[in-house]
Amino acid sequence: MGFNSFTFIMLFLPILLAGWHSINRAGKYAVADIFLILMSLYFYYSFGLSFLLVLLLSLAVNYGLSFLMECSGEKGQRKLLKTVGVLFNLALLFYFKYMGFFVENFNSLTGATLTAKEILMPIGISFFTFGQISFIVDRANGEAPHYPLIQYVMYTVYFPKLIQGPIAFHREMIDQFTDKKLRKYDPEKMAKGIMSFIIGLSKKVLLADTLSKMVVYGFHYTYYLDTLTVIVVMLAYTFQIYLDFSGYCDMANGVSLMLGFKLPVNFNSPYKAATAKELWQRWHMTLSRFFIKYVYIPLGGSRKGKIRTIINVLVVFVLSGLWHGAGWTYICWGLMQGLLVVWDNLGIVGVKESSHNKESAKEGKKAGYLLRDTPLFVIPRALGNAMTFIMFVISLIFFGSKNMTYAIQMFKRLVFWTYPGFLYRTAENLEIAENYVLRQLLSQMGKDEMIIVIYMLTMILLLLVSAFVMTRKNTGEIIERACFDKKTVVWLTVLFIWSFVSLSNVSTFIYFQF
């Protein structure tokens, strides 16, 4: 039961909102907490009972460790419990997500014939596990109290962030949960939440899911693609992954606003970035800050010289790649992004009129890892945008390919120009409902060759619309300045009906697999 399903929109969400606001209006805040917890648990249970059991195990162990820390006053014991907690969470993640990858590579290196039992990975395990790790570390370091059980459970299982993030820190959510002022029904928050949800739903259903038809076909038939088709497929994938993740963030934020709470910002128009470093301050922002706080800074950050700083950055990005998936393609993708960020940190090329660039320069100068106080070259921001976008598109060849062999083949097709005419076959996958009547009419008229033209025009239109959406104001900016007049209500209604009708082709979100 994802956000983009009939069950969620027609049953779960109305029951949730009606129950939550009516119970809080009666002043039964403890009952409202239990109601939200039960609804969140049911939401996760809809993906599988075994997944729910894993979540409950993780919750019980981490809360138990927090309780033991409360009973222990010695620093050494708390440090030991922190180590146990981090190792437990990493072991849980390793077992469900990385065991097969480890066994496969162990066999390749040693010639062994070990077999790993096929294990179904719980949805969102990377997200709630990292949330638990952040709590345990903060708890041991004295940055988090031992919360009452209800508050901790509510923070852990809060369903808008449970399966695809953001990775919210404990205080960000629990401080809101305990603020009774936020329990009061707010019509403005409700309106903004509905608007955010509809915009996110349309991004996912009307654009991302449609683009995925070409993307799936392209990555499956990598060996047959020509250069032009590779370019089109990679652009479609770049837009798809953006709209898919952005759409989920919008829907999660929308649902949370309807309940009266705000999730931490996790996505802020990353394709508007002029450097790779800026891109990662805009894309999956809560994951970036997690790695900075719990990996980069403990490794020494930028305090131990140039070489150590470069190594720390690369370690963080390799781990980020591995976090996204158990495969060498993800590791290579993370390494490539890390190298691009290292290049930015060297301060050789600057971006004109970029506040981000000025802040990075000050930070780098203070840390002592920039080669120069001023860049050797300064380029216009528009050029920086284009170069950053192109490099990200190229890196996604690793991210989207099912293994390194396919990734290398995709690079070959991109570099060595070929044109066997495979583009129209890729476009043929765009048999979307909006074209149905026109296709039937052309078939009856015996003009089958015109159908191919329709597919090609649809493909071009999709790419242009996707590019347009990503260069406009993001959803957060739109709802912040929204005026809910008749015109706004009409276009939101049309957008919702169009998206709702298209739910017949329900698909999961890309980040569910992480």
C-alpha cells in the first residue's frame, strides 16, 4: 500500500485524518498517539508481516539499549552499549541487504562455493536503521534523553518517513509530537498538505512512471542501443529518478502537514546545482547530513590536512553508494560522485555569482585543504549547471545498470557513435492511455506509420515537460506562497483526477529498494 494506490487514497488516508484530528480535538492526546502508531504499523504491515517483525525487533533492541544506558552511569559502559547498538543495526542491515553480495564476492575471490539463502529485504530498512543508529549514538553521547516508550515508538514507526525517508533525527520529530499546539487542526496546513500531496502524486504517476517505460526497456536492451538512444534513455532515467524521489518527498511532506507536522527538507531542486558539492547539499539532504555527522566528522573531517580530507570524502561517498545498493555499480557511482566533490574542494574552478562557491571557499580556506585562495578559472553559473548535470547523467549509467558488464556496454554505446535506428523501438513503449484514442483512430485509417510519429512526439514532449518541471519553483516554494483561489483549486482538482485515473498502472518508488 504505497502513497500512489487506491487503498491509501480512498481508505487509509481519510480514516487516518478523521481519527487523528477527532481524537486530538477531544483532548485525548495519548489515545491519538496510540492511534497514529497503530495506523503506521498497519501501513508497514501491508508490505508484509515479516517486514513488520523486523521493524519491531529493531525497535525493541534499540529501545532496550537506551534503557540500559539510562541505568548505567559509567561512560565506559555507555560506550560499550553504543558499540553494541551500532553493530546490531549494521548486522541487521548486512544480513538483509548485503549477505548475497558478500557471499558472491567471497566465492569469486576464494573459489569457494558458498550459497546464500535468498532473503527478501524489508522495505525501507536502510532508512529506519540509520534513524536507529543516529539515536543510539546521540544517546550514548548525551545528546538524547531516554524517551518514554510511546514517544520513541511513534518517532520510529511514523509512516510518512518510514519507508523512504527522510532520515529524521529524534528531536526533529519528537519535539513536534509533544507540542500540543500542533495537535490543533490547522486549515492552512491541511490545504498546503493536500496541495503538496497532489503535486507529488502527479510527478510520480504522470511523469516518472511514464518515463520508466523507456528506461526499463533501454537498460534491458543495452547491447542493442545506438548512441542517440542511450542519450535519450539516460535523460529519461535522470528525469525519472528525480521526479520519482521528488514526488515521494512531496507526498510524504503533504501527509505529514495534514497531520500537523513538518518533515525535515530532503530534496531541494538538486538539478539547479552548479557544482557536485552543491548538488549533494540539495539531493537526499538528510542522508548527506547523516554521513557528515556520523562518518565524515568522526574520521577527522577536514581537520587533518588535504590528503586525509580527500580520503574522508571518498570514504563517505563510497559508503553512500553502497547504502543505495549492494553492487559494484553502486560503489562506482558513489566513487565517481566523491571524485567530483573532491574536485570542487580543490578550488581550481569557481562558479561566478555563486553564494555556495563563496561559502565553500571560506570553509576550505579555514580547513586548509584548498589549493588556492581564489580559483584559477571562474565560469558562469549556467555553465556550471550544465556541467554538473551532464556529469550526474553520466554517473547514473552505473546507478541504473544491473551489473558492471552492462554499465561498460552502455559507456561504449555512448562514446563510440552508432546509429542502427533503435530509438523508435524505445519510443514504442510509450503506449500511454492519453494516446489511446488517437492510436485507435490512426489504426482504423491504416496509417500505422503515423503511430510511430505519435510515440516519438510523446517521448520528446515528456522529456521537455520533465525538464520544465525541474527548472521551475519546487513544491516547497509553491505551497509556501500558494493562494488557494478558484483557479488554484480547479487546476489541483484536474491534476488529482488525471493522476487518480492513471493509478491503474501502480508502480513502486525507486527508493523502496534502498
